Amino acid sequence: MAALLVVCVTMLAMVSKGLTVPAGARQGRDRLTAEFLTDYLNQQQRLPVQGPVEVPNWPRHDLELGEVAGVDVMPNGDVMIFHRGERSWEADTFDDLTNALPESKRINITRSTLVRLRANSGQVVDSFGANKFYVPHGLTIDKKGNLWLTDVGTDQIFRIPSGQTEPDLVLGEKFVPGNDDTHFCKPTDVAVADNGDFFVADGYCNSRVLKFSSDGALLGKFGMDTRGVGVDSPYSMNVPHSLALIEDLDILCVADRENQRVLCYNAGLGDTKFGQFNRTLVPGGEIGQVYGLAYDPNAAVMYVAALLSQMPVMNRGFSYSPARAFTYDLEGNYLGGWGYISPSEAETGPSIPHDIAVSPNGNDVYIADVLQHAVHKFTEPQNKNYLA
Ligand SMILES: *[C@@H]1O[C@H](CO)[C@@H](O)[C@H](O)[C@H]1NC(C)=O
Ligand SMILES: *[C@@H]1O[C@H](CO)[C@@H](O)[C@H](O)[C@H]1NC(C)=O
């Protein structure tokens, strides 16, 4: 359902721009029409890239990835990818009434869903995670190198200790969606604090955020009960899809995907009360549906991955935004758009930048494209003006 929604919104956006909606655009990998492409690329060439520049031919070998849901960077700089192998999330993957993965769809993914690469060459140095996950979604790596994964197929959250392949912590009951303290519904992402507390974005059906201690004890939650809360309220989220913790400010930022905004709440690690609204980083509608967040403490900037958008960028001096990634400072000032789709990619079909990650030293940024089955590497994040 959510996947279908994504495609529909993309098509609507194309219609509103007066572009041709490609026949069969529901099939993620159908070719776009020549007319759409020409129009799109003409627009694109007028905009400078302000931000990280793509590293060409990375990785050097075809990784033969499935839908790439997550990307993050290990403490040593290696890149980790979480992908769906031979599985894809289709409109009929889930039971619309129960939100559960029907028994007929509970089929192992036999390929390794986790792939570890060297940052420079993109050479594969490890792969694991076959026959474990059903619809891989979020991947977060904490400072110790632990992997935190969410599976929207099983409604679970996993912590895999650094260097291991089996989880030492699992939250949620396998294949049983729910909204109490021990059940989740298509959880999307995790953020981890230095003290081991972690936050879960839950997710496609519950639209809430929960906080746990490192042993999995619930510490708080917000966003669930939105009765009587207007859509303008920061507590009325619609698919919190990605989390980014800014420990210096003790705030947790949430990509409120379908409301097309990024909101930050007090993280409650210090004296603040967890869940109190703190600030708007990206106002609703400015850059389209927001899929991914990555905070770089080196530069104190937030990298934001949003749906390749036909929507106007409001009040920022230009009227058209085909970028897939954006840089914001912590006051919510827009610093630039980048990550433009290349002509050859555009020819292979729509793009959804599903996750974004920054290396610990801040020099490299990665974007996982779920529809293109690809991961892109970008560098020179300080770049201010490079013509695409
Ligand atoms: C699926 O994977 C599990 C391990 O997680 C294994 O025990 C089981 O035999 C597999 N099922 C099939 C049909 O291969
Ligand atoms: C938001 O966070 C900042 C930085 O921690 C803090 O100084 C400020 O008091 C917070 N604002 C609210 C409304 O909680």
C-alpha cells in the first residue's frame, strides 16, 4: 500500500508539472518517456549543484543488489548496505486490513541482505543476512559498529553486535503487527545515543516514535495518539521514515515523510523531557516527501534525502527542484540541493532516495536508491557551486 502510495504521489507531482505521466509508471523500472526526460533534464541543467558531488563509477563492480532500503557507514569507513535481494515491496505485499505479511508471502530471502564494501573501491569485503529478513527496511550503525535493522515484513527491530551476524536484541513479535509497547507495525528506522539509549520510528501504520534503554526497556513514546490533534501539529506524523539524533543539542529529528517535513523533538538524554517539540528543520512541502536523514556533527549540517521532486522549492529563490538530496543547517536554513539523477539513471525509471548516510569523518555521503537498486557515493560536501 505504501509503495503504491509513493508511486501515485510521484505521478500526481508529474501531472501538476504538466509532464507526461509514463504509461505503466506503477512498474518501478519502466522507462520514462522521452518527452518527460527531455523536459526534466532541460530543467536540471539550469541549476547548480550546491553540496556533495557524485563519485563516478562507484562501486566499480555491479553488486547485483535488490531494492536497497538502507545504507550506513561503519566506524572504520566501510559502507554497509541493507537490501531486499529477490524480494520487492509491491502493492499487494501486505494484507491491507491487518498490515501483516500474509503467510503466502513469508518466503526467505535467500541472498545476503547485508553487504559490506570498502569505501574507496566499493569492493565487497563481507556479506551475510540470508534467510533472516523478509522486507528489509532501516539500517543504522552506532559508534561502536553495532548494526540496528528494521524489518517491515516481520514488524521487528534487531541489534547485531559489531563483527557478528546474529542479533543480541530483538524487539517486536515476528509477523504480528501491533501498537502496544512490545509490538510494532512496519518500523522504519533506529537512532542510537552514546549512552546506548535508542529511538525507534514506528513506522508505516503507527506513526509514533519510541525511546528505549540499551536493554530494550521502554522509556517513552510520542506521536501515537493524534485524536484531536490537527494536521499542523508536530505530534500528527504520517509515516516517520527516518531518524537523526543530534546529541550536542539533545534533539531527535524525524523525517515525517508523507507530511513532507523534518521536525525535531527533545531527546531527553539530558535535562529535557523526551518528545517535546523543539524545532522545524524542513517545513512541510518544501522539498517533497522526506525519506532519509543523516546528521554530520563535523559540519553541523543535516543531509536530507527527498523524493525526486517536481514540487516548487518554496521561498528559496527558485521554482523547480529535481534534486534528490539537500543540505540544511540546524536552524533550518537551506544550504543547497544536490544528488541530481543522471540521464542514464533517469532512463531506467523512477528514483526514490530511500536512505542517506554520512561517513564518520564527514567527507563522504551515500544515497541508497530503492527503485534504482543502487547506492551512490558523493564527496566534497563543502562544494558550493558546481554546474551539473
Ligand atoms: C528459511 O530460513 C530458516 C532460517 O532462518 C531456515 O530454518 C528454513 O529452513 C528456511 N526455509 C526454507 C524453505 O528454506
Ligand atoms: C530546543 O533545543 C535547544 C538545544 O538543546 C534548547 O536550548 C531549547 O531550549 C529547546 N527548545 C525547546 C522549546 O525545548
